[in-house]
Amino acid sequence: MAYCSIAQAKDAGCTGTDAEVAAWIAAAQEAIERYTQQVFEPTSLVVVADVAPDGLVILPRRVRSVTSVMPVLEADDGPSLPASGYRVTSAAVLGQVDAVHLAWGGYDDLIAGAESWNGGWAGLLARWGAEQVKVVGEFGYDAPPLLVQQACALLAAHLQAQAQPSDADAAADPGLQVDDEGNNVAIEDDDSDDTPSSPTASTGSTQVDALLAGYLNRSVLEGV
């Protein structure tokens, strides 16, 4: 799912064939995710977050569902907690926050190390000495909000305009891939499933930055 349609990008000033415009939309979408540190469609992610003293784990993305929670230990990840060991809340529900709430004060006599006589969940986590947990699940919005759609369309046009070479540039570098309208259509896609997304200070467009201001999140994403 793209963050905006080809028609929206063309209305914002992006030119070329549908395939070329789609490529600029993909480039804009990647820039938006890198800038906001958010995803605006359902996406499977792995995130690492700190555990507060009361067992609250604030998640750095809008959470949709969680499939695994495991403590981050020095040597390796600890074993996954059973679903009874935590509950999940999502900011998609008014008044809630995106978080995993560890069952800090409870216990489960059927789980080795989390028995009532063994300190329960608090005792188990304390023995692990884990200050962070790794959360595996699905994150993101149901669909891109309207401001994100507008930002993506504008940024696609902006990136294309920034990349368009002058006649002198094209003559100096015959390796540039230029379409009939003079647009540089060469886009390198180095997105990797195991490469962390690093935040950037700007998308490159102050107008787009302003549209996305309400969606900024500077927490660290470990992997996708």
C-alpha cells in the first residue's frame, strides 16, 4: 500500500509514466518513515523498549497486535513470555497508550520461575536482570492519515524536482537515466529487512516537515 495515489502525486506536480511516479512515491514514503520514525500501514516489526520500574513498556510505534515479548539479556534474548505475562494497550483506543504492561505484580504457578512462591513475574524478570524487552508484532496505522497522504504526494514531486538534472549535468554525466521530459528516474532502493531505520532531521521539504510534525517519533526501531 502506497501512502498516496499516483493521481495525488501527479496533482502535486510529479510527472512521468505511472511507473516513474510510483517510484517517486516509494522514495517519498521511505523518506517519511525515516523522518517520522513511524509506519502508516500495518507492518510487522520488532521493537526494543525500556522496562519501567512498574513493568510498563512504552512502545515506540502504534501497536496493533503483539505476538512475542522477550527480555533483552546481555548474552542473548531471554525466553518469550506467555501471553498471560503481559497485556497490550493501543493508542488506537481513545485514552490509551501504545504499551505492553508486564504482569509485574502477578504470578503463574504453571510457569517455571514465575510461581507465587518464587516471586511471580517480578521475581522472574528480576532474576533475568532485563532492563529492556523485545516486542514482536504488527504496528502502524490502519491507513495513511490525510496529512500523510498529502505529505507523500508533495514530497514525491519535491524529490523529483530536486533530482532533475540540468542540460549541462546530463551532458557531463551520460550515466544519468533521464526520461523524455528531462527527469532523472534512477532511484536506488537499498531498503533492507534487517537494516535499522535512522531518523533524519528533515524530509528535505519544510512544507512536508510541517505536515508531518504531529507524527514525529524519535524512538529507535530495531528491525522490520
